[in-house]
Amino acid sequence: MGVSVCVLASGSRGNAAVIESSKARLLVDAGISCRETYKRLRSQNLDPQSISAILITHEHADHVHGLNTLVKKWKGPVYMTGATYQAWSRALRDELGEVAKLKKIEVFSAGRSFQIADITVTPFTIPHDAVDPVGFTFCAEGAKVAIATDLGYMPASVCDHLRNSDVLVIESNHDIEMLRVGPYPWSVKQRVMSRVGHLSNDSLARFFAKDYDGGASFIVLAHLSEQNNHPELAWRAAEKALGRRRTLLSNRLLLASQNAAIESIRL
């Protein structure tokens, strides 16, 4: 069957993606409602009950909003760091007045790979204002998929983890000028532009021009701000930075959507 990737939702209103191999089907983040998650899985002919595990990058609401309801309907394990689990539990307790507990919690640490069926998962630290945020790489059947969103800049360690990816899902959150003149309060603008905020189109373009190895068959631009970006601006900045590296077989650019799942990428 090979490896496939489907971004179900990406943006400030919720994030979720599916990584699939011959022996496992992983949901990365649960930032949209349980109902919407099920709807989008089924739109891609994926049975929600066939999900092998849920992996969480960090505790912000746009990555965990649907988790509490999902785990009541689905009985598989949830993977997150210990600090992220504690932060999620506290936030849910404060919101609902109840202690949040997962029946099947698997705690991992950034930098230590682990196995889910035939998929080798490697979590790595990213610079973001959460308690213990991570990106992931997934290796199976000779293919590598990387997911790196919600990061304020691209440190050398992150660049290293992204090398040799066949599919690269990476943040292109905002256009700097749109953010500066946009409706957000100045304090929020400062947070987004900070080194623990979100990656701008220009920052991603610099990565493509200087530190990217050029080998991915597919690049998915993700976590685009609906207020402070436009798909055409993100696309144009990435396309210009990639330059002549783009061919029919590599660096095909796709845009993740907040409102619908994108068609599955199959390797």
C-alpha cells in the first residue's frame, strides 16, 4: 500500500492530519471537533475506528480541541509528552471543572524515537510558546514524512530533522505586512512574530533558499492565518524561494486548508 498523508485541517481554528502505512493509521493532533474529525476522515474513505493512535504536538486549543470527546468514542492510545499531558489536563479541568484523564496514555520525550506498528516516530523540540512542543518525523516502508508547524523560527536542529523527507508539512503562517497592519492587538502581533510564535512566509522562504535539502516530493504549506495571510502570498513566496528546484517529481507545492481535508498524498 505504501505511505500516505492527509491533512484534515490546518490553521488557527484547528489542526489534524493522518499518516498511514500498511500496518498503522495515525492521527496527528485533534484540534477540530470530534464530529468534524469523523466527517473529514470519512470524506477520505477512512474509518475513524481504524485510527491506531493519536499523537499530540502541544496543548494549545487548536491542536487538542476535539481530544476529550474523541477519546470517549475511540479506545486507542494517545501519545504526548508528560508536560503536555499535565498542561492539557489542567486546562480541561479549569474549563469543565473535571479532572481530565486518558485511559491509554503513552508518554514520550522529544529526541527519542519510538515505534507504532511499522512506523518509526521521532519527536523533536520546536520553538513555540507551549510547555513542551514538538514536531514529528514518521518513517515507514522507505519513506519519510515530516510535520513542523507552530514554530517561531527554524533552528539548525529542526532543519536537521527535516532532511531527507519525502513529504514536508511545514508552517507558512503569516505575511509580515498583513500582520503588522491587521486587526490583532499589538501584544498578539508581537507574540506571533516572536521566536516562539509562528513562521512567516518570509522566514519559510529563507529556509527554502538556504537550509532546505530540496528532496521532498511534496511540500504542504500549513497553518496559514486566515487574518494575516493569503494562500497566493504563501504560495508565491515559497515558489520563488524554491526556484529551479521544483520539478514534476519533486517539491510539488500544496496548500493545506482550514475548511476541508486535502486529497491524500500517496508515496
